[in-house]
Amino acid sequence: MQVETKHDYNRKPGSDIQGSYRLTKAEATRIGALLESIHIKPTKDNIKKVARWMISQFDKVDPQEIKKLFLSEYPKHDNFLVAIEKIAIQLAQKRRGEDAIKERGAIQLDLLRKVSEFAVTEEAVRRGEKYLLHLQYVMCRVIYYAALEFLYDRDEDVFNTVVERYSRLAGLTEDEALACTLAIFTLLASKPATWRKSNPEESYQQECEVLQQAIRQARAHEAY
């Protein structure tokens, strides 16, 4: 008597060992929704990563357990990065009519420029030619572009080191530095694309004001 052998054509050979899986659209949508609920971008690679892990417990997994898979890829400042990515896309839409952030090479060039500007400004502050506030203003640009670069390479150590180093050099805690950066770029995202170029003095003053306010709020929160 022949026994019919049933095949699962979703699974590749060796899947019981390797955890390799071909997702249906419904499964991919389901995992994508879980990722979005915990503020992780539902890219194809991220969805596959979760699928490989939860292949045998698809209906039982806790979303918070999924997030643990990504802790090595998202630094301790992950909430800040989620917010910055949204702002960067808003700015890309306003300034270039695109729905994605700049290419990695362009971001790296911007980051190098801001790092150089920070070094020059730091020297000017030491000589009494610039105020510390302006150094903090430039610091926000450094952290912003470092955050965008992180979205490409997911190097937690590099991003955390940038935040630690430049916040310290600018006389701020890490939380204060991130709050300043988020405040400034939230302001920029709310303005027309040409606002800074059309109103250089006014825009600089407003950015410095929201920067100082962010520092005050962060310090009040730390004191509390």
C-alpha cells in the first residue's frame, strides 16, 4: 500500500534546520504590522529575519520578543532614530520631491562637512570668537547626519560614540543633545523648503530658540 507524501512547498529543503521560509503575502503583511507596532521598519530583510525566528510559533509570539531581535541593530536612542527618519523623509519630500532620504554617499559627505565645521567652531569658541550656543547648533547637524548614516549601516557603536563625543564637547548630556537635534529638525520640517535660505538670520534665531528651549525641558525632566 502506498502512503501519500505531503509536501510543504512554502519551505525550502533543510528548512527544519536552517529556518528558511517563503512567506505568503498574508504572513508578510502580518509580520510587517507587528514590526510597525514596535517602531521597526518593515523592510523585506526585517520581515524575513522575524520569519526565520518565529517559523514554529507564528501565532504565539509576543511583539516585544520580536523587538529583542533588533536590539543589536537599534542603539539605545532608537526612539530618537524613529523620529529623525520620519523628519528626514518629510524634508526629502519638501526639498527634493522624493519619498526617501538621501543616498548614503551624500549623507556621508554632509556628515564630514559638519564634523569639519564643528572642529572649526570649537576652536572659535576657545578663542572667544563664537558662543557655545553656536557650537551646540552645529552639533545638532553632526548628530542628525550621523543618525541618517545609521539608517544605512546600522552600526550601533559608531552612532552611540558620535552622540557621546559631540554632546560632551558641546557641554550637554546625551539626552539634551538629542532633544536639541530633534527640536531643530522638527522646526525645519514644519517650514517651507526655502525657509532657511530665504531668511538666514530669522531661521538661525528661531533654531537657537528651540534649541535652548529643548535644553531647558530636558534638564527639567532630568531634575524631576
